[in-house]
Amino acid sequence: MLSLKEWLLLAPLLLSLAGALAGLVADAFLSPRTATRSAAVALAAAAGLFAYTAFSRAAVVGGVVLLGGVYAAVGAFVCALAALTLAAGESSLGSRPHGGQVAALVAFTTTASVVLLGAFDLTVFVVALELIALGGYALVASARTARAYEAAMKYFVQGAVATGLLVYGVAVLFGLSGGALGFDALGRALAAGAGKPAATVALVLMLSAVAFKLGAFPFHSWAPDAYETAPPSVAAFLASVPKVAALLATVLLLVGVFGGAPSQREPVWALLVAIIAAASIAFGNLAALRQESFRRMLAYSGIAQVGYALTGMSAGSRVQPFAVLVFGVFYALAAAGAFLAAEAVGEGEEWDGRIASLAGLGRRRPVLAASLAVCLLSLTGIPLTAGFWGKLLVFASASTTVLWLAIVGVVGSVVSFGYYGGVLRAVYLDETAEAPEPAPARVEEIPEGSPALAARSVGAMAADVPSERRRATWPVAVVAILVLVGGVAPLFFLRLFGG
Amino acid sequence: MPWLTIIIALPLAGACAVGIGARLPMRARAVALAFALLELALTGYLAIARAAGPLTERLGSGGVWRLRLDGLALPLVALTAVLGAVAVLASWRVERAPAGHFALLLALTSAVMAVFLAADLVLFYVAWEAVLIPMYFLIGVWGHEHRRHAAMKFFLYTFAGSALMLVGLLLTIFAQSGSAMSAPARALPTGTQTLVFWLLAAGFLVKIPVLPLHTWLPDAHVEAPTAGSIMLAGVLLKMGGYGMLRLALPLAPHAFRAAAPVLAGLGIAGIVYGALMALAQTDLKRLVAYSSVSHMGFVVLAIAVATPAAIGAAMLGMVSHGLVAALLFLLVGQLYDRTHTREIARFGGLTAQLPRWGAVFTFAALASLGLPGLSGFPGELLTVLEGAGPYGAWMALPALGVVLAAAYNLYAVRRVNHGPLPDEWETLPDLGRLELAAAAPLAAGVVALGVWPALVLAVTGPVSAMLARVLGGA
């Protein structure tokens, strides 16, 4: 039985789960809008409760999941972020049939993410990862267009393979440890040198599965379609919350299970992770440079961003989970802000989703444009934004052991301004009058079901901004303010996450 | 009072005031000018107060907010304050979104001040990068025809350099297990010096810029609005030279000595190449931009020589170039405001129509060519004299650079000021009082430094001696 204290640590998790159920019920009996609202409110309340339990020490609840302390702090962060994405998507989700189910799925997936980031048992790890994936498939498909179904199918088929690898890896570990699946027991068994070659096989299998979930090269190909076709606010959620959870869980898995005895030389996975990191950075950046679609660019750049996070992990025995965590949190914040900006601009309605069509946004929607600019600068890693401190920490932890990777990382950051800056250029520097003709190939990629968009830029539109677009601006502004606060006063954030 | 913090915070507060005040009826430019003048007064006060020794400041216990004002920083801080005020005056008549323009200008001043005052590696880097953002928007939004391309190129070049510099700074932070910068910085272990030196130099040399890395400069300088060009040439280029002296030299003296011939070679190449390119230009602003490459070549050469007098000469060269280049860009900007062209071939005989402008332009050109009695002369002469020690006959090349400087400056004066006045310019108005007021402090500084170079040399003396000692003892 769980003690009272353990129940208390568990309470916020139950609350976010209740939010998911409330969303489902409200969607069935009331309206999609009410459902979205109730899920968002429940998630916000869960965030508050998590923030409260963050002051207690972290503890393993039920022997399988870490809660409280830093885990609760990150839990509070992801719940708040999920609530923000729902708030931004409130009007678009609320106006479509069964949009409330999407909100419920978001709350479900958030709950699974919190479980994942504290997973301290292989079974819990696998179950949480799969719950996130299931939620993800459905969320990608929730745009209900042919392209979305295709993207979801692609995601699902590849995800199924990754699941197979994961389960196979778990089976090997299960055999090696003689039946134990807790991280503690597994770590002890592997450190004692049980079945070296088999352990390496298990490591490669599990690392591949995790790399798939993170969207790291070469397991990334589902990401661009998924992030481009999901509704923008859902994409904001998918690109942020599950990613933070998977990153933190990966660090805990690598360090806790495969870390080996402290006396041993560098663990095998250090080099493996470094190679995946370098490949992700190189591929993601180069591919993002070529994109014309805003969200596709963000998706490819997300591959590179995962590469930076893995850079922080590749320091081997000197890895600092803290650095990866800070990077992940700040990345998620800025990425969510950027995707939410797509929602607020009105993708599919007023905007065809191309970067070039953002011309004139700076004049037409100054607050939204400035918020988007802050998020993009943070993703680039420019100082005075939170993203800088994340990159500083991961590159710092890499520069002691794998200097070449740190250099790959900073060069990648420079390249990334090519496309993040390209958006800034469109938003602030380009004249609206000369909005270029869209390339014919891109026209087909405009989501079906949306009215055919004339090829004109956002700034060229004369009519007033619809009120639901205006309402979707504040979550982006909130994110931007957090990014700036994190950039100017990082110590406040760092202490929050146990620096 | 935390004066150094106030020096950084004041322009930032001004930027906020201008930004917030954009909707109020008060004029953004008046508020901006008030803040810039206040900043100038404060800097003047500190310059006098500092006579007692370096000022240091620290906020909080665990943070990175450490500041220091010493002989290396003071001339550049003063230069920044002067140019900050001049830049506001230079953009007095900006029409496009004036509030944004002045807010960015003040934010830029604040960031540059933080670079020169930082006594912490992390703060130094943060400030270094923070300079990029206002400059990017100043070029990109208020610049000329090819502004978007120029803004992107400027950002990517300097960001690439500074990203490598970041790795160097991180290695330094680990090697000395802390991010505080002592004065002078303690030398790193010999084994890591070469790597750290070149990583840091990547950031500094792009910024100065030295020869193969300079290609962003002509584009950025030409496309930037006048105030942007003034800050870019006057202050931002100095960040590179300052970084070499503040960090690269004392942190890695061994590597610095090994690299000195390379640096000297790059400097000399820059002097000659910049001068030849200036000679070949048909665009007046581009001519001034290439003259910057040439003059900064002297600074790089002086840094490479690194005797106490040469370090003084480098500082003198930087301050002098800051004043002269700012004056030239100011004048070219004023001419462009009137004629909307920068093409040298379309000018001629302007002294007849614009006697005041012509006089100041001739004066600036003479300062740029290194006329004795004006600020360009002592720094470059000292550089060549000191360089003759280690590099002997090679000093004929910088001397050639001086001759070429005379050639392109006098060519510009002859083509623009003399000869027949084209019909199209017969109604141009001469400089107004405000425009003269912007030029006056620069001209006064050029004369003061030319007559009395000790103004800078005395301030930097102790630091130059200390740096040379670090290098000698390596």
C-alpha cells in the first residue's frame, strides 16, 4: 500500500488524468469547447499541485516511478505547457466536431509523459513510452485530412518497429538481470559485468527505440510530416512535452542502467550517442535550410535540437543530466512558442503556412511577431534568451570530453540562424507587396479541408485580425516572456530544477 | 553607487523609455538624445573618478555580473559614449519607425558597454552576442537597397566566429574552474593554449576583421543606415581588438607568441589590400568601408608586435579610427540624405555648393590619411616604428599602405569636392546647425588625439606594460 506521503506525490498525476477523463465526458455530453477548457483547467491545476510537491524531496513511489522534487518541477512545467497549448488551440479545437477528444488525448499524453520522465522501472518506462506513442499517433491523425492520416500511418508503422526493438531490448535485459526490472537492480547487475556482449546488444536496441521516439537521425523520418500535418496547437504539444520527458528518461536510463561502475572506463554508449548527435545536428540543420513551410522547417530543426540534447549526454561518465534537462526544458518552451505562433497567425485560414507569406507580420501583429522572434532567437541559442543557457550547458558538458562534438554543435547553431533568421527576415524585413508566387509543388501540400488560399502574405491582408486569432496570441506571449526571464535570470530557473 | 552597472543599464532604460513612449506625443529622438547625453556625462565623470585606479563591481554572490573599468576599457567606453550620442544626432531625421530605430541604437550602446566592462567570461559572451541583435535589425530594417542580404551576412559571419569563441571560452572556464576574468587573465596550461587561442581568435578576427574574414564588412557598412555604420565602424570593430588584448593575449601568451607572425602578416595584408580596394571603389561609402579594413590592419599589426608602446599604439589606433571612420560615415550619410546617391562619379565641386560639408570632409580625409597633428598619425607611426624591431624591412608594406591611404583619400576629396559642380546638385543645402553639432565632437577628438596622443597612451600605459610583461614572461 502507498503511504499518505506517496499519495500526495501521486495526486497531481491523478489530477491530470482526471482532466483527460473530464475532457472525454464533456466532449460526449457537452461541447468540444467545454471539453477543451476543462482539460486545460485540470492540467493547469495539476501544474500548480506539481509545483507544490516540488518542494518535497524526490522519492520512488511504489518502487517504480520517481516523483516529487525535480521530477515534480518538470511535471509542473510540462503540465503548464500542455495547458497553454490547449488554451491556444481552444477556438480551433473547440469548433471542430469531437475536438474535445483531442484535448483529452493531450491530457492523457501529458500524464504518460510525467510518468515517463520519472520512470525507475523498465516496465513503467516501456508502458509510458508506448502510451505517449499511442497518444501521438492519434494526435497526428486528429487533423482528419488525408495527409494527416498518411503521416499518422507512417508514424505508426515506424513506431511499431521501434516498439519491437524496445521490447526485444527489455527482454535481453530481463534475462541478464535474472528477472529484475527496476533501474537499481538492473544497474547493479550490469555493473557487475553480467553478459557484456548481450548488454551491448540490449543497449543498441533500446537506444534505437529511444532515438526513434526523440526523432533523432536516422530514425527521424516521421517527424516532419507529423509536425506539419497535426493541428498547430497539437504540434506545439507533440514537439515539446513528450520530448522533454523522453530526453530526461533517456538520461536516467543511460546513467542508471548502463552507467556501469564508476571505476570503469567510458561506457559504450557515449560514443554511440555522440555519433547520433553529430548526425542529427548535421542532417537536421541542412534539411531545415531547404524548407519553405514554417512548420516543416521547425520539424527538421527539431531533429538538430535533439542532436544538441544528445551532445549533452555524450560526455559519458561525466554526463550531467542537469544540463540535458535544462536544455530540454528551454527547448520545449521555445519550440512550443513557435508552433503556437503558427496557430495564432491562423494557419490554414489566413495563412498558407509558408515562411515567405509571413511578410508583414511585424507590422500587422507586433506582439505576436515579437513573441515569435524571441522564441526563434531562443532556438538559435542567442544570449538573453533561455535557449542560450541550455546550449551553453550542453556544449560545456561536451567540451570536456568530446570537444569535436561541441564544435559540431556550435557550427550547427550558426547554420540554424540561416532558417530561424529566415523567418525573422520574412516577419520584419520583407516588404509585403512583393509576396512571391508559391511553387506549384507546395500548393498540393496545403491541408485539405481548408479553403483554398490565395498566394498572398499575411501582412497584405487588409481585413481586421479575427478575434479568435487575437485570443490565441497570449499563450505565445506568455511563452516569450518566460523565455526572456529564463534568459536574463537563468539562476531562478536553474534552482527550480535543482541546479 | 554601482556606476558601472548604471552605465550599462542607462541606455537600456532609455531604449525601454523610447519603445514605450512610441505611442506618446513626445519625440523619440529627444528622449534618445537625452539618454545618450546623460550616458556621455556619466562616462566623463567616471573617466575622472577612475584616476584612483580600476573600478570593479559585482552584483550578487553566485552570479556572472562582474564588471571592471581599467585602462584597457576606458578609452573604448568613452568612445562608445561619444559615438552613441553622435549616432542619435546622425539619425535625427529618420522617418521609418523612429522609435524602434532609437530604441535599438540605445540597446546597442548598452550591449557594447557591457562587452567592454565585463569581467566575467559568460557575461562577456552574452554581451558580445547581444550586440548582434540590434545591429541585425538596424541594418535589416533601416538599411539601403540590399539591406536584407547584408544583415544576414553580417549576422552569420560574426555568429560563426563567436560560436567558436564560445567553445574557447568554455575550455577556459573549465581550465581555470570559474568564469571570473582577472586582470590580466591568468595564463592557461601550456598544452591547451594553442587550441583556446585560435578558438578565441576566430571570434575576434572576424569582428576586427582581418583579411580573409572581412567580406561581411563592406556589405554591412554600405547597407547600414548612417547611425548603424557609425556604430559598426566606430565601435563594433573595436570589440575584436579589445578581445585580443583582454583575453587572447593574457590567457594564451605562448600561443600568442607563436601566432604573432601570422597575425602580423594578416595585419599587413589587410593594410595593403584594404587600401588597394579603397582605391578601386566607385561608391563613396564603400571606399570608406575598405579604408576601415586598412586602418584595422594597423591595429592587428600593433597587437601582434605587442611591445608596451605597440599595445598603446593599437589602442590609440582603435580610438582614432573610431572617431575618423564615424566622421566619414556621418559625412557620407549627410551627403546621401541630400543626393540619394553615393556614386563618386556623379559628384564634383561640392565645396562651392556645400562649403561647410566640403571643409569637414577634407578634414576627415586628411585625418584618415594620417596627417601629422591629427589622430591617425601617432598610432600608425608608432606601429611601424615598433614593428621595425621584430619584422624589419617588412615595415615597408605598411608604409606603402600609408601612401595608398593618401592616394585614395585625396582622390576622393578631388573627385567630390573639386572640379565642376554638376547641374543636378546646384540647389543642395549646406550642413545645418544640428549636423555640424554631430560632427563637432568627432573633429575635436581627432585634433585632440593628434596633438596630444598621451590622452589615450597615459590611460592605457599601465595595462600595456602589464600585458607586455605577461607576454615576455611566458
